[in-house]
Amino acid sequence: FNNRGEVKILLGNNKGAIEDISKALEINPRFANAYLNRARAKINAKEYHEAINDLYLVLEINPELFQAYYYRGLSEIYSGDFIKAINDYTFNSFFKMLFIIARSHKIIVFYALLDKSFLKSF
């Protein structure tokens, strides 16, 4: 249901997406990505406060899902709550920075596994 909802978002059928993704959440109420996708559909449908509620649930389930901060910030802008939006975008930027650092460290470790002498260059 979640995947079908994502396709409906892409096709502009936000109401249908919300219905399908809600069915996915009935099956698994801890499915953070489904809440994120439903929030995206709600933003497209201009249901900003409902989207914000879903995004709080996303972050309750998975506080490291940095896309939720972006979409919550976007919803807050559309709702007129600019201070909360600034806070979410600040937090989102911090998470993205950590993500980039973690990815670069992963690449270093990958090369180190392939060539033990690689680490000597650091």
C-alpha cells in the first residue's frame, strides 16, 4: 500500500495516496517511511497541520530520518510558523552534515579493506 501511495503522489493523486498509505499504517503503525510519505501527500494537498502531525510520528519512531525535518519545516513555513521551520531546517542541516561525514568515513574504511596500506596516507 505504501508503494502504491508513492506512485499516486507522483501522479498527483494525493487523496488516493493518503488512503493507500493509511492502509499501510493500519498494517504496521510503526512504519516511519509510510508516515513520511503520507505527510508528503498531505503537504501537496495543503493539509499542513495534518502533515506536521504525521512528521512528529515519523521522528518519534525514527529521530534520525532527516527528511522528516525538511518536510516538517516546509509544512511549518506554509502554516506560518517560521520559528519552528528555522529550528527544523537547522537540525536537518546538522543531520545532513553527519550523513556526509559518515559516508566519507565509510568510503575510507572500504578502501582500507581493499588495500591495508591505504590508511598509511592519513
